[in-house]
Amino acid sequence: MKDRTASSSTTEKEIVGKAAANVIEDGMVVGLGTGSTTAYAIKELGRRVFEENLEILAVPTSYQSEMLSIEAGIPLTTLSQHPVLDIAIDGADQIDSDLNAVKGGGGAHTREKVVSMSANHFIVVVDESKISDRLDHYIPVEVLSYSRNLVCNQIKTLGGNPTTRMATRKDGPVITDNGNFIIDASFGVIEDPLSLSKELSGCTGVVEHGIFHNVSEVYIGKKDGSFEIIS
Ligand SMILES: O=C[C@H](O)[C@H](O)[C@H](O)COP(=O)(O)O
């Protein structure tokens, strides 16, 4: 599993991934996020399915989480079959004290937003490095490839600095699981995440951006091996 953040945070990620997986009960339909932290939750859920006969169904948010879930032996379903989920578990790139989150460092935020908005409860699992008083992380914005320049201009009008995300092991841009481009937009310190969220949603050509306002609880993994829950 590729970890896009410091390897020193692996233990913290594992702690919260496992903790969130242990909240899941028999009969639940669960949304499974994307990234290195959620991967630990998926692995733990697979262990519980196998060793504890835990009976769940899961909706993955990306090809990555689908592949990991299949590998872990977790039965999958779709939002068409189960439009309302009990719980969604996912990571984040940054989260502030009001539980506004930035997601999409792995390009999966569009499906992650759909899945988490379909859930009655949304648990975010992070290590301490993701916590910040205010959001200043770049905002991933998934766009129709056709609209790339138009969206970049709209982001500039909003005071942002847009960069098209490029692939690392392929020439050219990253193509999302939905077949679109990603523009990473830096805004410095974001004074009003809700306003920016609305403005980005209003840009023509934007599919979805990575600011989330629907977090129920955050599990924060600590370096000393403990974790804290904030809600
Ligand atoms: O697109 C990716 C997702 O939003 C991830 O949940 C987010 O980037 C956090 O990933 P990680 O747990 O690997 O830091």
C-alpha cells in the first residue's frame, strides 16, 4: 500500500483504522473510504468477517478500496442496492476544529462524498498530523477534462492558485476513477470553508471538490499508541 504521508505515522493510522472497524456491528451496511488509513480499517473488517463471522455489506469508494475489500473477503454491495448506509469510514488530508475536512489527496473525493453523504454516521480516521486549527491544505477539485481551463480561471477569480494534477507513472494528467481530471487549488488559509465550498460547487465544469462538512466523529491516532475521538 502506497502511503502518501510520512511512514512515521503508520502506527497511528493503524490504531484508528482498527478502532473504527471495531465499531461496526452485524447487519450493518458500511461505506469504505480510500487511502492508507482506511486500508487498515478494511483489513481489520476483513479479519472480523473471517474470524468473528461478522455479517456486513460494504460499498467501496474507489477501485483501491474495492480491490482491498475483495482481497480482505468483505462482501460488497452498491448504492443502487443500499442507498442508505449505516456508517462510512474514511481518511482525510486535513481537518479543522469545526470538523471541516479536506479530502481527495488520492483523487477519490467525489465518490467518497457521495458515499459519506449516503451514510447515517461518518467516521474520519486520521493521525495527529492531519489536525489543524484552520484549513490551509490545497483543495482537490475533480473537473470534466473539457472544462479544465474554464475551471482554472474560475478558481483564480476566487483567489486560488490552480494546478492540474499530473500522474507520476504515466505521462500526462491524473485520470480519476470517474474518468475526469483533478485540479489542486491552493487558497492559503481558508477563512470560511463553507463559503468556499459553495463557491467551488458553483463553478461550471466542476464535478466535486474535496471540502467536506458532514463529518460526525474524528478518530485521531497518537504517537504514544492511544487515540482520541472528537465530535
Ligand atoms: O482521495 C483520497 C482520500 O480522500 C483519502 O481518504 C485521503 O487522501 C487520506 O488518505 P491517507 O489516509 O492515505 O492519508
